[in-house]
Amino acid sequence: MKLSQFAAVSTLVAATIMFSGVFNDAAANTTYGNIDKVMGSAVVGSGQHYGNVSLVNGSVQMASNSSAKAVSLVNGGIDIRDDVSLDRAETVNGAIEAGRNFIVNDSLSTVNGAIKLGDNAVVAGDVSTVNGDITLQSAQLAQNISTVNGDILLAGNTVVKGDVVFKKTGKKKSFFGWSNNKNPSLYIAANAVVEGQIILEQPVELKFDNPAMQAKVVERF
């Protein structure tokens, strides 16, 4: 092989290695498309960033350091690890459970299922359930938190800048066995704060470690 040919080949190999490294780095930060399924679950891996995730019969698992836009389910739960961000998440029959440092740019909602957020969650919109408990641990909530047939627990240094609302119940028992025979409960830890009102449209068992929270209560039943 002539010297000039060897030099050309060497340059090509070096360039290939260099650009390979660039492409590998880019692949690690690739934004994936949407996930849309009728049957089957979905897994968003660590470092993966999806658009909308929409499932009818299936659950979603999101690994640490992942993200998506809207996550919308009918029959299935949403399991979220640490350091995950979403625009919003909703499910009809299933729970939403998240680890530490969860960021939500809009709202979280369930119909038949609980919502449980780990330390340092930040939610820019509402958090709501119909038949399900809500548990916030040192979370920051910019708007309202509400339920119909469920308990609410505000632990640690949770701050709710909007209202806490227990909406009026219906007349009967739901498909999932929820009944109105037992009053829901609201627990607010000593260092948790509700900046808005605590609006009760039905009887609720109250437990406030900080007596000052009692002044926030408004009964509408």
C-alpha cells in the first residue's frame, strides 16, 4: 500500500472512531417517539425520554432519570422511580406511585386508585382522585388537592399552595367496592402547610399536628 493510500485509510479510521463516539453520546440522549397500545405494558428505561404514553390495558414503569410528556392509562398503574419528570399523568383504574424528586409540569389524577409521591416531588397543577388515597411526603404542590372517597395525608414538609378539597359523595357503592359508610380522613403533619382553604363538602375525620391548620377549615355540608 502506498504511503498516500495508508494516510487516507488512517484518516478515515480516525474519523470513524471520532464520529462513532459522537453518535454514541447522542444515542444516549435520544428522544424517543410515542407509545400507543391497547394491550400490553410499557417500560421507559433510565435515560430515555418519550413523548406521549397511552395504554388501554397495561401498566407503565418509568426508570430513574427518565421522562415523558402525557402518560394516560385506562386499566393499569403508573410506577415511577427517582428523578423522573412528566408533563402530566392520569389513569382510570390504577395507582400512581413515584419516588424521590418527581417533577410534574401539569396535573396528576386517578379515578379508582391511590396517588403516592416520594420526597421532594414538585407538581405544578392539581392532584386529584375519586376513589383513592393521596399521600404526599415533603412535596410542593402549586394548586389544589382533592378526593371524593379517599384519605389525604400530608407528611414531612409538604406545602399545598392551593386548597385541600373533599368533594361531595354520591349515593352509592362503586364498582371497586368503595362505599360511603366510613368518613374519609385528613392528616396534616406538624411541618406541613396548606396555604389555601381546607374545604369539606362531606364529614371528614381531621388530625392536625399543627392546630393552626384548623382555622383553614370550611364546612360546606
